[in-house]
Amino acid sequence: MIVIRRAARRTHGRALSASAYLDSPFVQQYAAMRSEKMTMAYAFDFARNLTERKIVLAVQYLQKELPVRLAHAVQLFQHLPYIVAVNPHILEVMLVNLVTFDALRGLPPVETYEQAKHYAGFAMHAAQLHMNFLPTLVSGISAAKMLPSELGVSATELDLFMDDVVRQRLNRRVILAHIAALVEAFQKKTAHDEDWLGAFHGRCSPAEEIGHATEIVRELSMRRFRCRPNPASPVDRAS
């Protein structure tokens, strides 16, 4: 993680030329690859009856997917207007994605259980650099929306960009958290709650969770704006 931070500082210190941080041939190479979806059936299958071989296969999937998905994330920034991309907040998030991509891409192929443990641990540490990802990006996008319209910056396009970035981040985080949880569970080899399969809870009700989140949004809205929105949710439709 220290290596990634140092790389980010070095990259951030360069002149803000597009070729200095966007025209990486490795990003283009990986961005051209399709990501392989992790289905729930695939995730649950690996979570049951864990073995060293299963851990290695799961981390090999992770090692293949993370650089591809991070390259897709960097590519989203490449499509931003230059005046938006060089905003310090947006640039910071893009650089973290880029140097994390370079760090993970440069690790040797996982072939053994020990290598799998090391890779999963390194990936989880690298993910900590993305903890302030969304607040930082929102600050940059908010500033970009204040730019004069004649510069060709579309608020609608920026909102779509944010949607894509958040969706990609959630996908990466779920995959990483699940496989890291499998590695940890196998390392401990202790009795655990059978309802938990990696990062997933087998008895979780999506409708109930959305209902809880909806209530939180309503309460926050009431405190901040003195109104309670009534967004449609599976809970509302089922009632």
C-alpha cells in the first residue's frame, strides 16, 4: 500500500498533460478485455467445502478480473472533457485507480496457496486507498457542474459518469470482499455461522434491506430538508 501511495504522489507531481497519465498502453490493452461476471452460483460454490485448490482458483479469478475492471474505470475518466479530467479531486481519484491498476497488474501470477494469501491481502490493503473515493469524486463533479456551459460540460453526462463509476466500484468491492472473506475463513479454519458464505448471507432478504435503506434516506431527508420522500421500493410494491 505504501508503494501505491508513493506512485500516486509521483504521478500527481507530473505536468497535467493527457499523455502523462491517460495514454498507458497497458490500460488500453486491459480495457479492451471483457470482464467475467461472478454469478451467485459461482460465488456460493467456492464458499462451500473450502480447500486450498478452491482458494487458489478463486484468487486467480480475482487476479484476472481486478486489472481489467480497474482499466475499465480509468477508461471512464479518459472520456471526460479535459477541463473536467484535470479537476484536482477528479484527477486524484483517477490516479488512485491508475496506480492501483499498475500495482496489481505487476504482481506475479498466483499459482500456490501462499501466493493466493499474499495477493488477497495486498488487494485488500490497496482497496483502502479508495475509502474516500466517493466524497472526493463528488466534490470534483460538483465543481465541474459549475463550469460555464459554453465549455461543453453537460450535467447530464456527468451524472451518467458518476452512475457508471459507482456501479463499477461496487462490483469490484463485492468480488474482492467475497474472495478475501473466503481466504480468511479458510485460514482460521474455525466454526462459523453457516448462514455466511464468504461475504454473502444466505438468509438476507434484498427487499428488507432496501426497505431499511429507504427508511434511513427518509429520516435523513426529514432532518436536512424537512420532508420525507416516498421512493418506490420492492417493499412498497409488495405491500
